Amino acid sequence: MFPPLFKTLQTFINQDFVLHSRIHSLNEPVGNVRFYIKRDDELSSGITGSKYRKFASLIPFLVKNKFDEVVLIGSAQSNNVTGALQLLNENKIKSRLFLLESNEKQLKGNLVWMNLLHDMENVVWIDRDRWNNANEMAKAYQEDQKKNGKNVFVLPEGGLTVEAMPGAITLAYDIIENEKETGLVFDHVFVDSGSGAAVIGLLLGLRLLQKKCDLHITLIAGTEAEFVLKYFEMATLFESHTGIKLSTETLFDPHFYKPVVSPSFGSITSTVLNELKSIARNEGILMDPVYSVKHLMTARQIIKEQNLYGNMLFVYSGGSFGLSGFQEMLGK
């Protein structure tokens, strides 16, 4: 299915994970271009696509190294924490949550699923004033447990860790597989970035494959400078972790954009909600409003404003699970 180089990466990946997703054209035209969507949302019913790929190599690493506990860092609505908990429980790995304290008194959204998956009385709640120190607090806990003979792994917010990169890289290989299946060659690929982990994996994969295309990144969170720093740090760590040498030709020339609507992370406006409903009715796709709806609106505007041409691929790495907590808004 994949090129020979992928065989090396496969040694880091759980082969039971389904890591091939389909593509199809979108009904709503964007100028005269051929606009396709990659359905990574279909990889899992309860874990968003980008997370699912990352977990495909992260979970085997945790199992192999027999960690006594995994610390998960994130907000009370974190898709990463919710997804990781499912797989940690499946593999009988103990978890501890370091969560951003929420003012929400009622269980809603992902907090409902966390409550099902985890004893919420055993959560370290961190107030917003101290949230910038969350990683340091988790590392301090890790060191304390080490003194007690416990082997603890700390998973950063969003899952940006080198152990997740072999799984994240499979997106690049899978896009190549889509091209082979359809006879298409994608000139432009549109992806969205939160922590940056999934997109960094894609960039490393494109670099390994020497696949050239224009990569357009919607920065849902973070800045271009922060992303670039993370990318080059992760590239170095990846070579050390896997023993795979990356090409000296970096192929690092992505285009960065902020969302064209509601650019502040987590902000949801009536414009976004109306577009969400339009996508559902015109395309039959349930998209999350925090990431994917903004990303699609941004991609469409970029294509029109820059008069892009060729085959366009929009990577939908979210999923309907991301609609958790928005039912009340959408019901109005």
C-alpha cells in the first residue's frame, strides 16, 4: 500500500488502527477549481481524525514502555484528552488529568465524556492565572512519582510529542494513496492547526516523500513563529527517535492564515453557526465549529482571492464528536 520507507515507520505504529480515509468532491463549487475533501473524520467515531493518527504510534510506545501512569494536559473540552482517555482505558494504562479550571458548573460537551471515562474527583484543576505553568507542574509531578519508583509519561496539550509523529506522518502517505486511487495530483492542500502536531507530522511526511504541493495552514491557535519553532524542533527529535534521516531539502514553505471569521480561539459567532448548518445541508457533513467550519470558510476565501487553480484537497481532520456541547446553540 505504501512506499518502502513506510515499512520503517510501521514498526512504531499499531497495525490494527485504520489509517486510510477516502476523498470525494464537495458539492458547493469554489470558482472553477476541483475541490475535494479528505474524510479523516471517518477514521473513528469517538476520536477526531488528527488525534487518531497520532495515537496510532503514541499508544504502542506507552504500552511497550509499561508506563505506570500518563498525565494528560488540556482544557475541560479537550478533544485530545477525551480521545486519549478512551485508548488508555482500553489498554489498562492509568491516567491523571491536569485540566484548565472551567467556570462551567454543568457537565456539557467533552466534560460529559471525560466524566464517563475518568474519575473527575481525581483531577488536578489549574486556574487560568497558572495555566502557563501547566507543563512545569506536570513535570514536577512526574519527578515526584519517579522518586516513588513510578514511571510517568507527560503528554503535552494537543499531543505534540515525538512519539506521536510516526502516526501523524501517515496522513502524507495516505494522501499519496488517494492520488493513486483517483489518478489525481493535488496542487494545493488545506489543513488546520491547533497545537500543530498533526500538521507538523504532515510536513515531515511530505518531506520524506519529496511530495511537492502548496500547503495552506489555517492557524486556529498559535502564531506562525511558534509553529515554525515547533516544526524544526520536532524534525530534529524525529530523526533521533526513529533513526530516519530527513532530506536536507526541507520543502518547508507553507502559507499561513488566520481564520477569516472568529479568529480568536474558541469564539463562535452566528456566522460560523449558519455556515455549519449550510455545510450539513449542502454537503451532508457535520463539522465542528471551533476548528473545521472556520477552516473551510478560510480555504474557500483563499482560493477565490488568490485565484488558485488546479486540484484542491481540504483535509477534514475533525469529526461530529466535536459538536459536543453545541446542541443548545444549534437548536435555536
